[in-house]
Amino acid sequence: MADEDAQDADAPAAGGAAAPSGPTGKPTAKPEPPPPPLAIVVKGWPRLSETFVAQELKALEDRGLRFDIWSLRRPTDRLRHAIHAKVRAKVRYLPEYTHEAPLTIFDAVFKAAALPGFGRALNLWMRDLGRDFSRNRIRRFGQACVLATQAPPNLRFIYAHFMHTPGSVARYAAAMRDVEWGFSAHARDIWTTPDWELREKIAESRFGVTCTNVGARRLKALTTNPDKISLVYHGLDLSRFPPPPEREGRDGAMAMAPVRLISVGRLVEKKGYDVLLDALAELPPALHWQFAHIGDGPLAGALKKRARELGLSDRISWRGPKTQDEVIGALRWADIFVLPSRPATDGDRDGLPNVLMEAASQGTAVVSTRFSAIPEFVTDEVTGILVKPGDAGALSAAIAIVARRPDKRSQMARAAHARLVAEFGAGAAGDAVAKRLMVALAPARGAAGASAAD
């Protein structure tokens, strides 16, 4: 591409007009645009499991916002979704571990000491370190120093996706640079971060958005200014999804036409896949089915072993990580989408998994659990079937009912798709976040605070 650019340097501009030239007759280079005044901090970029982050960043660019992405981690996924390539922002990777870039960290800390808010940031960090003495806390301060010293001079606002580690880096860096910051909270960060830390971050931020009503209620309870927290569902950009396919009426009565089950999610405790395996083992022998799983995670080996012990391996396909296009294809293949979410022992839990909306976009009937924010989208017996989390027997019975009733599947799937279109489009979410950021970035603003964006 660089060679082609050099070759065409003297070519006429589009429309036959000559390119602007300087005193030597050579075309003058287009002036570089000023660096963006907005920094967006993310855990990692790109990440297969966080399509909602990529969707939002694309929506912000579509609404005229310019920003750099500051990532705490380099990508670990072998694949990436098509939407990642559509985000044009420059990606800057912060040193992931202090011991891997000690000179970079030392230089950043030395330079950060001259910034106007370094003393305040240091006091914040020392107070946090006293309550959470960990390598993670030390690492975040070093990353914040790099962000604060490498961000452009015109930086005016820092926005973090997730309140825990990205929120800490944004908070310390914003204090150093004496600028404001805001956050988007999701699931694990809300439920596993200590109350004292959530409370202080909310108090110091300009605004916070979160993607579930249950999460919003938790955050609002930790602040004397609940208007600072807004519920903004991620929604789904339906322009990126095909319309639902025509469905076959499989009912599991014939071995040659088994009902097709699918789930998409990380193989971690909170997804409840151990419960799902037990539920599959309890399905009636006369019901013919296949199950496919998309995703990866630390429990992959244990779950595959459990499937073998239960005698299910010949009916299960572990497909591993896939791109979003491949996920959509699998949802169109399936009759029933199953997500048995439940609380993890460390307090982690799902919010409102986007994949439920992706299943609805393709007319795939949903069976899930009455847990966390899932009922905010799935209404039991209307847009899907919900059971008690962790109850393998109830989950098995629900799968059997939906498998044997293609008419019920079709009715619920149509209702879920209608609700998705009417209430969970991505446009409103992009507008809401963009409005808050534009208000925060305005050169002259009053003291109206985050509520001015509402």
C-alpha cells in the first residue's frame, strides 16, 4: 500500500484537478488532524467475547467522535470479528506487566511526577493499595502513568469500559492530567469489585452507564447522586444481521432429524455448562438431539471429560471460538439456544448476554435461567423459557418441552424478535453514550454535570 501511495503522489486529483502543490511543484501533504481529545480504556483489543464494546466504539465513530483506544492487554484471541476492522481508532497498548517493561514504567512515573494532578493520583492509589495490596493494583498505577504521559496535550476526557481494572487506570490517569472521566459498567466489574471501590469511583467520575437494570440498581444504591448512573442497554445493530431463516419443524421424534441445540459462551463457572450437561443427560431416551457449543475457556477440559463420563460425547460438538459471522450461521442451524447462567462462587455473574439477542435476531428459541438481567429481555413463556439457575432437572424438562413443540418454539421466537426490534436496537445506545461524551468534551460547560446529557 505504501508503494502504491508513493507511485501515485504526482497523479491528478479526483475529477481531473491538479493536486495542491508547494513552491517546488510537489504536492503539499495534507495537514495531520489534531490528536483526539478523548481516550477510551479497554481491557483488551480486540476480544471475541466483547462484541458489545466494538459495536459501541463503531457507533461513537459513526456519530463523529474521535478517540484513541488504550488497551491494558494485547489480543489473545486467534480470531477477530468483522466489526473490529470497521473501528478506525488508533490502538495503543499499555505495558501489560510491569516486569516486562520496567524502563517504560519508570520513565512514565518520572514524567508523570511533573503533571498537575500527580500528587492527588498518588494519594488515591496509596489509599487503594492499603485496602487492596496486590500486583494488579501496582500494575494499574504504572499503566496509568504511561497513559497520562503519552496521551496528547489536548486530552480532555477518559472513558473506561468496565469499572474494575480499566476504571482504575482511567481514574488515576484522569487525576494526573486533571481531566474528567466516565465509565461503562457491565457484569463482573459490578459484582466482584468491593463496595468501597465502586462507591469512590462513582463519586469521582462525571457519569456512569450500565447495560442492565439490575446493575444500575446496585450502582445507584452506592451513591448519593443516583442520577449520575444511567441504564443504557447495548442492544443489537440489526443492520449487521440477516433476517431469520425459515425453520424446519423438528421435534426430536426421529433419529435422522434430531433437534438441534446450541450455546455460545465462555467455558467458565458462571455460564453453568456443568448444569447443562447434567440436564442433557436427563433428557428422555426417545428424544433425539444434537448439541453444539461455541467458545472456549478454562473449564473446557473438565467439561469435555464430564460429557464423556455421562455418555454424551457422540451428541456434542465442541466447536471452539468462532467469528460473529460463524456464530450467526450456527444460530440459524439451531432450533434452540440454551444459556444456563448462574452465580459463580466468587460472585461473578452475567449481565444481559448479547448472545441472547443474537439468538432472537435469527429466530432461535431461547431457554435460559431466571437470573441477573436475563429476565429484562426474556419473558418466561412469552419470549423464551426461564428456569431456576442451577436446577438441572428443571432445565432438562424445559429443553424437552421446547424440543417437542416446534409450534411453541416458533411462537416464542417471533415474540422475541419483535421485542428485539422494538426495544433493543443499538442506535439508541450509541446516541446515549455519544451525547454524554460530547457534553463532557465541550470546551465550555456549566456545572450541570452528567444529568445535562439526559
